[in-house]
Amino acid sequence: MFILGTVVCALSTLICWAMTAVRAHPADSSIISLAAIELYLIVYGVYAGVRQAMGASITGEAWEFWGYILTALMLPVGVFIWAMVDKTRWSNLVMSFVGLVVFVMVYRMEEIWWGSAL
């Protein structure tokens, strides 16, 4: 799941950077890339929930792990709302940071669950 998340976040970031350079308003491709991150996080959360329900133990604190997931789930939604309010070129750039931040959060979630990300 971590490698998949890395790919989704990297592609989203690159798409948003490219759209910052060529579009003067929020690009549909940037918004779709945010949706891809959100979809990945939903699947990751379901996967983690099933894993925990089946008895897999978390190396770190469970509240911290689930706090990261909930916070990560709110990021794309919040930035999407902000991008719809601020319809400038820079909204694409702000959307690119969601990919970077979610990557770091997923890395940390993997550390909490397994003790290391890989």
C-alpha cells in the first residue's frame, strides 16, 4: 500500500505543478488528482481497519495512527474547497502540496503500524 500511495502522491504533485505552469485557474486534472489521493486514503483506511479487525497489532499508538488517517482524509477536501474559492493559478500549486503532505503522513502511518515504512 505504501508504494501505491507514493505513486499516487507523486503523480498528483507533478500534475499540479504542470498545471500551475500552464493554467491561470484550477485545472480539472489537478482536481482529479486530489480525488485520486482521497480515493487512495479511503482504500488505505478500509484496508487498515480490516487489518486491525483481523487482529494485526500496531507497533505504535492506535489513536495516533487513526488520527493521521482522519487528518489526511480532510486535506484534499479542504484544499479542494479552497481552490474553488480562490480561482487563480496558485490554487494548482497549493493542490500540489497535498500530494507531498499526504506522502509524509502515509510514511509516518507505516512507521506507526510496522515500525518502519518499508
